[in-house]
Amino acid sequence: MALVWIPSMMRDLTDGQDCVRVGGTTVAEVIDSLESVYPGVKDRLLVRRFLPPGIMVSVDGKRALRGLEEPVSGESEVRFLPIMAGG
């Protein structure tokens, strides 16, 4: 099962846990697995079934260029990162 690092803004949904293990072979399946265990996660991560421009996902330390279709292995680390802009 993949290790998913939970952003601080979502830890209220995971009882304060900063990382959890869930199944899935793509980022989309990982999100579905998260949602089944921690209801509300999907609503915070997706907008109309898509990752919004303000959230980036990485798998095994690399930006997931295929987005929700990015492959995930049982040993993968998945991170959802808010994109910060400044000026």
C-alpha cells in the first residue's frame, strides 16, 4: 500500500495523522481509497473530479505529470502539495 503524506490543512480529516497507507494503482485510486477511510478528503483535493491548479501531486519525489492517472506502486510515496505564489 502506498504511503500518503497528508498536508497540514487536511489533517483534521485524518485524526491528525501526517501520513497514512492506502491502496491504489493510480493517484485517482489513491484518492478514492483515502475518501473511503477519511470522508471529505476528495472534496478538499478535487474540483469537479480534477486536481485544481493550486495543488500539485508528487509520486516518489517526482511531479506527477499525468495527474490523476499517474501510476502508483505499493511502495510509492504520494504527496499533495499546495502551490504557493508570491510577488
